Amino acid sequence: AIGGTDWNFIDSQEVWEHPDIEGLIRQKIARGKDIGMKTIFIQRLSIMPCSVRLSVAPVRTLTKYQEQFEGKESSAIHAAVRKGDLLVGEGSGVIGVKLGSKNRTALAVVRGMMKSILVDALLRCDGASLNFEGVALWNHLSNKEQLTTYLGAHYLASLISNVPALLGSLAAFGNPVGLIRDLGDGMSDFVNEPMKGFKKSIQEMDPSFVMSGVARGTGSLARHTLGGVADSAAMLTETAAKNMAVLTLDRKYAQRRDRVMRLKNNRTRADFVGGFESGLLKLVHGILEGVTGVVSKPIRGAERNGVEGFAKGVGKGLLGLLVKPVIGATDAITDTLIGVKESVDGMNPQHDIETLQTQVRPRRALYGVDRAIRNYRLDDATAATIQARSRLGGEEYLSHVDMTQNVALMSVRKLLILSGNGEEVLLLPYKMITKVETHEGADRYSVKIYLKEPKPDGTDYEEVMCPNLKIADLLQKELSNVLS
């Protein structure tokens, strides 16, 4: 009933035709073609959820070979952050570093230091867990632009939802997410281990399993609590020390400090005693740096800029006298806490197994000037990693030969032979080599590399000793291929 009167469809003069679905689809496709878009029919698209574990290494001072390997812009970011010369938003790159610039005025120096400290804090995180939800589409009609927008919006929303976890994993805050994770694992073992022991005691009718479970749970809680707190505190003190190194206004000191081998990277004696020893040495080093700087800074300043440089040197020396011993003390606390953390982890019988399970393979080797991709080989990946940390760090990897006691690394321009302890045995550019030959004597095998110009002693070749004929032939073959 409409308007209070009876109305029958059969009495109406209005007729509705069936819509032409096929024609409408053709028109839509035609309109899409007119504006340069193609319609895509997706019968089924499934992208599984994924989880990313993100850890970002701290900014560090690079050697000249590492600078070549990292590239001009990345090296400039490292240098600017460590020197306090960061100019955000005024240059190029992801964070806008102005290449080749230095802060001249006092205000610019202060601004650069503050920005460097902020960027260094935001660029360091440890074990941030980023979770991205999956995508499922069935019988979906769309075009490329719409599909790209939909997927981009989906993953952007997932990334935004991970911001709290990312901020909570920053080393500048002591990685509270990691601390909570450690405490949670310890509490879980504290509850579950006695329950497992209780169930086994009932099955075996032996109460000793309960006591064993209580001991395991209590030990796990203590390890996770003490280790997590020590690790979090070490991150805080390490961040404070790095930032104070920038505040000293002594660029060379910050660089020297970064080049010192840290306890974290030396697992041979990463325990409480080793941490205490390393911390004590750094404390003494900080005090010596502060005391010697009071004398050396004014002298160097006077040599460069006269009276003005002398005045600046006095200021830097006094500032270093106050700050550098504090940095040394902070480093001592950091290394001691790291030693405590490693000692606690070493008490866990599962620690070695977990370490093996979390090892990450070396980065894939890219071959030649074109950086060609081949099937992954662990030996090539390891050799390329060694090359990146050697004198050939800025060159593309080509090949290598494992000589048992030594290793021969071949880049696109040079040959480098390293001993087992990493010492440089031979470094030759290919342009100095004329030919390569294998020589066999009485229990003596070698490869002679003939040079274009004789050496100071009059010989015109370099002889590389090999343990057997097979390795000598392999080295000769690889070098001949490179030279050809």
C-alpha cells in the first residue's frame, strides 16, 4: 500500500528492464582502457602473515676501505652522526645529510650535536618484532593502481600498529620490550617447570622430579631476570657513553673510541671477569685521554690558528678533562654489565644450542663489476665477508682459493693473500702481473706470479707457496682466468 491506496504492479504502466550486466562490464573495461588502466580479475590471492625480527647496528666510525664499500652517502651519514655534524632536512638521502659540510658557528655545532644524538638513538634497536597481517582476495576485479593502493594501505596500517613495539626495542630506552620478553620467559619457566616435574613425579612415583622442576624454574627466572636487567642497563650506559663522546667536540676521540674492539664483539672471554678487566682498561684510558687532552689540545690549536686556536684548545681540553673520565667510567659499567649478562647466559645449558639456532648465514656474494647473482655458496659468502673487512673492502668480489693455511682473495682489480690469523701476506694489482705459472719441486709446490717491473731486489716475480699440487693448480687457474 502506497499513500493509503492499494497498488498492483499489473496496473502500473511503468516497466523495468533487466540490466545488461555484460554490457556494463564491457563499458567499464572500455573506460579503463581509455584512461590507460587494465582491469585485473583475481580469482584468488593469498599472502600469508609474516613476522620480521629487526635489529639495527649502531652508527660507527668507518675505515677508508669500509667507506668505499658502504658508498659515499652512507659513509657521510656515519661520519656526520659520530662527529656531530648532522644537518637533517638540508641535504640529500633518507635522513637528509648535507654531504661535505661542517657546522661552523656555536649554535650550529649545538644543533648538529643534538640532531646527531637523536638520530643515533632512533637508528639503534635490538630484536624489534614486527608483525604483518596477511591478505586474502577472492573473485576480485580491480586495476593495477587500485590493487597497489589497497596493499600499500594494508601494510602501512600494519606498520603503524607496530610502532609501539619498535619504539620499545630502541637501545636508547634500554630495550624495554626485550626486558619484558626475558621476564616473561623466566616467569613461564618458573610456573611450567614445577608443573612438569609434578606430573612426572606422579607417573614415576618419585618426588625428586618436583624438586628438580622447582630448581629449574627458579634458576630460569633468576637467569632471565638478572640477564635482562643487565642487558637493558648496558644499553642505557652504552648510549649515554656514545652521546657523551659527541659532546666532547673531539672528533678524533670519538673515532678512536669507535675503533676500539668492544667486549660485545669478543666472545672469547665474555664473562664477568673479562667484562671487569675490559671496563677497568677503558676507565684508565678515559682518564688518560682527559688528562693528556688538557695539554695537547691547546698546543694543536695554537699550531693551526694561533691565539684563537689556543683558546679553543683550552676549552676543548677542559671539557674533555670533565667528560672523558666519565665516559671511561660509563664504558667500564657497560662492559661489566655485558660480562654479567654473558656469565648468566653461560649458566644455561641450552645457551649454546640456542646460539647455533639463531646464527645468520653470511650475506650472499655478488660477483664481478656487474655484481652478478649466482646460487648461494657458503664459502664464497664467507670469503666476500672477509674481503669486505680487509684492504679490498671497497672492491667487488670475484673469486677466492682456500689454501688451507692461507686464503687468496681476488677482487676485480687486485689479489690479496691473507694468513690464517688475518695478516696480509701479498697484495698485487692485476695490472702489474704478466703471467702465472705453477712450479713443482721436491716436496715443494708454488705459484710464480711474474711482474711487469722487477722488485727492488732484482727479481721479477712473486712466489706463493702451496701445500700441494692441487691447490697450486687451482690458484694458477683462477688467476689466469682473472687476467684473461
